[in-house]
Amino acid sequence: MTTSSTPIAKPTTPGDGVPGRRSGRGAPLRPGGRHTEGVTLNVFSHGFLAVWAVLIVLPLLWLVLSSFKTDAQIGGSALSWPTTWDFDVFRRAWEKGIGDYFLNTVIVLVFSVPLTMLLGSMAAYVLARYEFPGNRLIYYFFVGGAMFPVFLALVPLFFMVKRLDMLNSYQGLILVYIAYSMPFTVFFMHSFFRTLPTAVHEAAVIDGASHTRVFFQVMLPMAKPGLLSVGIFNTLGQWNQYILPSVLMQPQSGADPERYMLTQGLIQLQQQQGYATDLPVLFAGVTIAMIPMLAVYLSFQRQVQAGLTSATLK
């Protein structure tokens, strides 16, 4: 007995396989349509990014060039080129207090940023990898803290720090900076720790590693891109912070030292211009405050991008 192997004809719909005709369902087939849309989108996106870059770079360039101009040149054409390149203006700005304010800010950030990263990553790791009653409640508590405006907490924060006798002190501002940056750090690192492979964690536990050793020697090195990204954001936020130092870093008596932060020093330097006009010194002070953060971001921009995208790619 033999069987027939004649193929069964596939039903077709009007327009199938005919270029340029409308098929039974959908829009007319247009060769190259998607390619044209992709090119248009790329041109629009690159054009938008180019305009955005110009809007960012030109003010920074104008700020640096104004440091080398005279008061008359600054009051004249904003697009004029400096006639002389005198770096003595940066020395004058440093001696007018910018150096002390710069040092105060560095001292605070040397302690506040690492402590923020350590405590924030520990809290995020526990909330992301361990299930216990109240886990989500604590996580939402941190997320809610990120949405709470700092202006609403200034008055109780002032009296709390005053009762601890930490006004106009480095340790008081360091503790406040840590508390201020914790919500964002926990929120960011929580999402990152949840993307790390569970098999590595389980293998370390089976090998007899303690929870502390698993965190510091296994999970924390794997979370290095996320730590670097959120560390850059915390550094930028704390370096440019103005409202908290203005409230907490005020001398309480004439004998107290002026431990102003860099943002406070720039405002004070600006107020001095009403009595003795020296605008190049003001622009030089702003340039000194800008260069460190610009150098940090340009040095670690690839790591920041990798940290922001690694969670999505995993």
C-alpha cells in the first residue's frame, strides 16, 4: 500500500507576495519604510542632543573665559575674547576665602560619601535579598523619604542638631548629608541587588561563608557599577548642596570659626562685589568649584552609563 505525498496548497490572501499591494490585513507594503523612519529618528535625536550640548557647553565656556577678562570687558560684549590670560585671578579668589571653603567641603565629603555608600548598600542588600516581615514597609519608608522636600524638615532638623551640640561642626553636617542621601542610595541599590544572580549567593552560603562575608566579598564587588554610579550622584548632590549648610553651618558666637561650605562661600563672595567690584574673582571662584566635579564626571562617565544600564541589560 502506498501513500500520496502531494503537498497541500497553502491558502493565500489577496496581495500576498505582490510588492506594493495592500494585503488583506495591515498597511500597504512599502520597501525601505522602516529604514527611512529610523534615519529620521536618528537625525532628530542627534540634532536634539547637539543643541542640548551647545546649551551646556557654551555657558561653561563663557564662565571660564570671563575669569580672564577685566571688569570693563565683562561689562561689554559677552562674546569678546580675553585680551590677556592672567592666572593671578585664581590666586586672588583662593586667598579671598575660596581655599578655606573648598577645604571644608572636601573634609565633609570625604566622610559623608563613603559612609552613605556603605550604609545605603547594606540596607539595600538586606531589603533586596532577604524576606522578613515589614520588608516592603521599610523599603517604602526609604522611597517616601526621597520624595519628602528637605525644606519641610529644616526647622526640626535645626533644633535636633542644636540639641546634639553639632551646629557649625563637620560631624553634624556629615550625619545630615548621610541621612539626606540615604533614600536615593537605597532605592537605586535595591533595584541593582535584585538583578544579581541568586546562584552565586547560594553557592557562597553552601561553602560556609557568613552573611557578612557574602556581602563584602561576593555581592558588593558584583555591584561595583551600581556603587560607582550612585556614588557619583551623591558626590554631585552633596558638593552642590546649599540649603543644608546655610542652616547648619552658621557660627553661633563670635569665637566660632566660619566653617562655610563652598556654595556658601560663593554667595558671600558675590555679596562682596557690591562694595568692591572684582567680577573676575567671582567667575574664578565659580570655575574652581566647577572643575573638580566636571573632572570626576568626565573621568567616570562610561562607568556611570554602565551602572545605569546594567540592571536593564541583566
